[in-house]
Amino acid sequence: MTSTRPPVLVVGAGPAGLVAALTLLQNGIPVRIIDKDPNPRIGQRGPGIWPRTIELFNFLNVPEVKDLGKSILKVRSYKPGTLEPLGESFVAPHMETTPAIPFLPKAIGQQLLDVILRRHLEKFSCSVEMGTELRSFEQSDVGVTAVLARNGILETFDAKWLIGTDGAKSVVRKQLGLTFLGETRDDFRVITGDICLKAVGLNRSYWHQFQVGKFQERRVSLRPTDEVGEDGWQFSISDGALDLTKVAQSEELIFEMIASLIPTEITFNKLVWVSEFRANVRMVNKFSEGRVFVAGDAAHVHPPTGGQGLNSGVQDAFNLGWKLALVEKGLADKSLLETYSAERLPVISEMLAMTTSILNQIKTLGRVSVQRSPIMFMLGINCRFSTIVLDEFVTPVEGRPINAYGVLDEGHLEAGDRAPDAPDMLQVALGESDLDPKTLFGLYRPWYHTVLVFAPSHANAIPILGELEAYDKSVVRLAVVLPSSAPATPVASPADLVLIDQEGHAYSAYLVESDQTKVFVIRPDGVIGAIVHGAEGVKKYFSRIILDV
């Protein structure tokens, strides 16, 4: 009985916990996931999904986020007391897709996102155990013993690893003794929720904002969302003169507040969900201790400005998931898990600084919608500073400043950066493969590294491939990328794939000349782990990741 127990216990079934579980399950690692709430959470909550996070969902083979997510709407503001538009603005800068950046930002409510992810877990015969609470845990060198409670009945559960994604009030974080330093912003308090109403003259193609005075004096915003219903809206209310805690507890006061600022005929049908929100800016001093980890809101909380919270939690979980899978399989040393905290701490620290800066700017300008930098798309996030990345084309500089959030520069690429996409790839390798990607993103998956050998011809790649054939194909895939000038004839190859870059998008995005041989190792999380000259560099990179190489 004990031998069939899942080795990983995930505590908390929000997006971060669900992504952690799914990443591990796709790696063949059984998971038990629990949540103390008896029913799945309702509410839109943070609906903005940025391009980098959509890429990770693409690697996890969760296309519903892109397919069901809606475009981010323009915000329309009005002259006080009227329905006369004052202006229109974007909550994010305008963006067009490119061959290297294929996804646009999307809006999808957390309630629907959770449903989608739970369905993917069920494909692996894993379901969230609702109404199951973590009471305490103890860990040793070999495992974690957790005390769980369900319907008043206590259970002792032995796992090898524990992941705490149990929110801002995390039991895991508190019992682990991690610090959660920061500040509570009493100057930013809002009521947010989902509501069904009909408002004459409000176009559902816009996100509407009605305001008197500055940002927190008196304000109501309504974002249309069909996820709530054909008359559904996500709303937020702020009023510096009111007791918002009292307002949040009264459907009647919420209706009154909305009606007082929107000068049109309104029919209120249903208050679906409501919560009071006060901005906290806090983060842990480290993301793990021994065999226990924290991710998402359990590790960091911040203002909603910039919409980085849910996205950051998903990226935490993915970073941890592929590393923990390798360790649990016995393919990597436990020390690899130390890089989870080392790689995420600088990213989250910079994220908190930015979201707080945006909040301060909004409050100063008196507007909720300001033009934001493309940095918020999260495509520039990197771990160039990580001890496990390797770049033979960059000279190390001692004391080089860390810019973990980065600025996406398509004219520069280093190990530790996000790997770009490239479409119009033609597969010419003879033999059968379980992959026939038309894009490079179609090749990247959470359970293996991908070695891309850019070479002028297949013959140029053969010596490198010969030295890398020994790697287990379940954890390392080999692909040759040939220039558009290469003949489109089938070729027998020791590589899993031989791709012709028909339109030159891959060579352009990865900054490779057509007559050059250059090798990239792409991590399971779509990050460039290594940029090297040949097989020796690849082996050096993997010596930091995989045992006995």
C-alpha cells in the first residue's frame, strides 16, 4: 500500500498548484493534490494571462488558455456623471505577433482556468481532493510526514516532497519558518467580484471606468465577461470615504455604489462573488527548505497592477516541476533543486518593485489605466545569472548586474533567456518520430531537454550527434536545424528530428548565420540552458543537470 503512495504532495489547488501537479504528472511522477476549500473557488480574480505564461501552457499542451481566452479590452473612461467618453486606453501596450513571439495576451477568469487544468490532471487519473486541509508536517532527510484533516478525521501521509501553493496565508510557509517581509498598503483597498447586470448604453466591447476625483476617491470599473454570463461583468469598487469591509458584506450597498457612479438605467440580476482586497507587498527569503517548497501567493504577494501575480505563480511551478521530476527519477542530484529558489528570487524581487511602482504611478496620476511597458508581457524574464546555464559565446563579467525581468531584445540572445519560436519548419528525417513539429514550440515539452544543432548541412551535424547519441531519449531530444538552402530530401539521421528552416525564422531568432554551426540546449521550461560550439559544451551543460554524464 505504501509503495503506491504518490511521492509528491501539493497543498493548494489554485493555478500554481495545478501547474506544479500537471508538470510532474507529464514527467511520469504521481502526485496527490489537496485543497482545504470544500468546493472549487469561483470568481474571475486575476484574469490577465501574459504571452510568456501562454507559452508555458503551450508546452504543457493546454491549448484552451489561448483558444478560450479573450483579447484584452480597451478601457473607456467617462466624464463624471455622464456617459460621454473621456478617453480610451489599453491596460497593456499594443502588441503584434511575430514568428518568434506567437501569442498575444489573453483574459481568462481563474475559475475557468482552474476547471481547464483540473480536466488535464484527470487525464492522469489525478483529481483534487477538496475539503482536505494540511494541519502540520515534519521533514527528514528522506521524506515529509504530513498531518491532513478531512471532515474532522485526521490522516498521516508520508511523501518524499511537499509543495505549498496554499496562498498568502500559507500554512506551509509559516510552518517552514520562511520570512514574509514587506508592507501592507492601506492606501489601496478595493472591492472586486463578479456580477450580472444590464446597463443601458454600455458596450460590451469595452472595459468601462467611472470615476470621481483621483483613483481611490470614488471609482467603479466594469469588465464584460461571458464566463460569468451574457450579462456578466467583473467589477471593482473603491471609495476612500466608505467602510469597504461593510460595503463588501452588503449586496444592496454594492448595487447602490455602482448605480451612483453609472448614470444610466441598470437592472441588477445577481451578485455572483465578491471579496475585499488590500494590497500587500511581500515575499519569502527563500523558496524552499529541505524537501518542502513554496510557489505562487504562498511565496509572494503584491498589488494587482501589472497582472503579474497568477503568471508568476505558474512560472514558479513550472521551474520547480521539471527539476523535481529529474531528482525524483534519480537522474539529477538533489542540489539541482537549490536552483529553483536561486532562479526565482531575483525575478520576484524585480516584479514586486515594478508592480509597486505602477501602483504609485496610478495613484499619483489618478488613473487606473496607464500605458505600460512591454516588460509586463514577461518575455524578457531570464536566469542568465544561474549557475546551471552555460554560454560559450559570452565572456563572463564579475559583478555583472542581474536584470532578471529583462527587456526583450530580439537582437541579443544569451543562455538563460527565453527560447524564441520559429514557424514553417519542415521535417525531413527518415523514420518514424512521435513528433512532427511545424514550429520549434511544437517540439518543446516539460519532460525533456531539446538539443538544437544548427548546422550548414546534415553532414556538419553528424560528429556532434554521434557524441550525444548516448543520452536517454526520454530526457534529451536531438534536433538538427538546417538553413533554408538545404535540400528538402529525406535523410537518415541519428537525431530525433531534422528540420529545414524554410523561411529562415529560426536562424533569425536564434541569431545564427547559415554557414555557422551552433548548438542550443532548451530546458523543459522553454529557457535556453546552453549556447555552445559543439558536443563538449553540451556535455558540460548536462554535467550540471544530469547525473553520470
